[in-house]
Amino acid sequence: MSLIVAKFGGTSVASPERIKNVAKRLAAMRDAGDQVVAVVSAMGKTTDELMGLAAAVNANPPARELDRLLSTGEQVSMTLLALALEAMGYPAISFTGRQAGIETNGTHNKAKIVKVHNERILKALDEGRIPVVAGFQGIDANGDITTLGRGGSDTTAVAVAWGIGADVCEINSDVDGVYTTDPRVCPRARKLDAVSYDEMLELSSVGSGVLQSRAVEFAKKWGVVIHSRSAFSDKEGTYVKEESPVEQAVITGIAHDTSEMKVTIRHVPDTTGVAAKVFSALAGNMVNMDMIIQNTSLDGATDISFTCPASDLPRAKEALAGVMDEIGAAGIDVDEDVAKVSLVGTGMKSTPGVSAKAFRTMGENNINILAISTSPIRLSMVIEAHEAQRAVQVLHTAFDLDADSVFEETQLSAEEIADKMKKGR
Ligand code: ADP
Ligand code: ASP
Ligand code: MG
């Protein structure tokens, strides 16, 4: 008998039929003798719709109120799933984040879980019920509802798995595991049997939407084994755990992200202390810079570029406005039509020539590289956004990642697929 936490994402609970399908899967796990706790996301696009409602009445909604509103999405799906289970004769009990004992810090919209009070979930399991927990939410020390950032139900699931000492945390989604790259962007993507925490963390943090990076961070810290698999089939998925398998490939996966922008500060006088002033101002205004490029100096002045999340634009502009006159720069240019494409693999540490091969591949395909950054197991390149899909595909082929077969959609409607393609891209 295993103790399993099973999380189901928004697409997997998008309709009453799909909720019944999830209930059947949970029932089958119980019938097989396992104990199971479900964690659910909000149905379909509910979270986006709630954000739209908030924006319609307030262009800049206070974070506390927004969290209060967004948390209701998961509360609908958790209740419907409990009702579906009860209707099938399986005793269930739904819990909001607070009722499930998810305690967070007070950072609204991207709160961190600080503690899981597991008593109510364990009691429900003891009573033979299936606990159904609302993902994405918790409660802070003031008793206010917080949310964990987009995709945060993954983190709820991992935290609950850790909190109750589960054997495995299943993340059930509309894909049957972690692929070498998003199979909707590159149909020749190959499903991986296992990925190490470090590789998954890099992949998630550079745009691989299949698992929230914070969930992977949490899993790595506390040794929670994640099984990323399909909500619609019993096929084995991908295990995310300490050791990667006997993986021979130099590159494990490729991710891309179009949510960043590139800012160039023009004609910055090339004098000591200027970069410090610029980047202190940006950091002081909570702009999350990623890559920084300083061009060679001409006539005693240089252009400085950096990339950061596009959502940081207002704060970046505000910070730069405060120092432009002081440093004597000519102005700023903002390019939002950029994408970051990243290669990830622990094999990079011991294999020279990965960068050269990646740059050559981009060159041969006429894809211009605007900026580069690296970590010991990652190489990222900023390119024009419209080239992102092609870049992923040519790199996938160049690094021998292509599968023999192509990815086939089984369950999603054309509209859902289109939405998935837009998401985070
Ligand atoms: P959920 O709503 O279940 O949380 P998400 O949309 O957050 O699902 O995550 C699943 C999506 O992640 C897939 O539909 C797929 O398009 C995308 N994806 C991105 N990168 C990968 C990858 N490397 N492997 C599998 N799926 C990926
Ligand atoms: N419903 C939230 C979102 O759309 C959380 C989640 O799905 O994990 O981001
Ligand atoms: Mg998700």
C-alpha cells in the first residue's frame, strides 16, 4: 500500500466530465489498496477569467484582494471533485488551503509555504476518506488568504506530499510526462523516463511550463519524488528525483520563454561606477534582471542591455528614469519581441563544445543571437520571438533529441491546444 498525493491541473478538471474522470482515477487508486490525497487546480481558464474580472473593476488590484478572489477558483473544483467522489460511493472531504493547514509567508500573489499542518488530512485518511485539497493557496500569519504564483498547485501538491510523508507526488496533466522539449512546439520531442532535480529546476526556471519551478525547488529540498504523468491514461510518466537515469545525452532538454524583454540603455558614458548606479537602481525597484550585455565602448560611451520579465517594465522604467540624467545616457529602447531559448543537461559539465555547436546551429539557420548566458548545466540565448519555435526545433535535431514518432494529442480540444500554445509564450 502506498500513500500518494495526486494533483490534477486545470485542463484535467475543466468540465464536469473531466472531474468525473479524475474521481474514477482516484477511486481506482483506492480500489488498488493505496491511500490517496487529491490536490486540484481551478477549472480550465478560471484563474485567467478571475484576473480579467479584477482588472475590469480595478486596473491595479491590491494583492490581498486579488488573492482572495483567485483562491475561489480552486475552491470550486475541490468541492465538485469531492461531490463526484461521494456520488460514486467514495467518502471524500474537501479542504481549502487554510483547512488543509497550508501556512505561508505574507507575500501576496507569490507566497512561500512555510509549514504544513497535516492533522486534518491525516485524520481524514484515517477515517477512510479521500481528502481533496484546493491547490495554489494558503493562509498567512494574519489569517489572510495568499496564493502561490501561477502554476502554484504543483507546489501545494509537493508540500502536502512532504507534510504527510507520501511515497510519491503525482502531477497529472494533459501531457504524459516531461519531454525533451514542449511536444506542442516540437512534435518530435521525446518523453523522458527520469530527470534529476537539478535539471528539472533549470528547465522549469527557463520556461518549461510542465512543472512549476518552485515545486521542483521544494521537492529537491525535501526529497519528494515527483511523478509527472497524464491525467487521461495509466501510462508511466517521468520521475523527477535525485539521480537522473543512465542518461547518455549531453543535453537533457530544451525550453523557451517569451515572457522576457530586452532593455537597452543608449550611449552610457564609459566611466567607473555607472553600471553600479544603473543596476542598483533596478535592483532597488525589484526588477529581476537576467542577462546583462555591455557593448564595447566607442567615443567614450557604450550601450548597456539587460533582460528581465516583461511584467517588470513599469518598475524598470521608473528605476531608470531616476538615474538617466545623473549618468548622462541618451535614452532607453525596449524590445518585448524576444525569446530566451535554453539548453539544459548535466552532461554539459563534462562535454566541451556544446556552446560552439549551439551557436553554429543558430548561424546555419540564420537565427540571430542577441544575448547569451550560461550556468554549469545550462546555455541560454536570447533571440527574436518569432524565431523561438524554429530555434527549439533545429537545436532539438542538432543535439540528437528527436524521437522516431511524433507527439499525438488525445484529449484536448483545438481551442485548449491553442490556449496551451499561447500560455507563457
Ligand atoms: P496543468 O494545467 O495540468 O498544470 P500546464 O499547462 O501547467 O498543465 O503544464 C502542461 C503543459 O506544459 C503541456 O500542455 C505542455 O504544452 C507544456 N510543456 C512545456 N514544456 C514541456 C516539456 N518539456 N514536457 C512536457 N510538457 C511541456
Ligand atoms: N489556478 C492557478 C493558475 O492557473 C494555479 C494552478 O493552476 O496551478 O495558475
Ligand atoms: Mg501547471
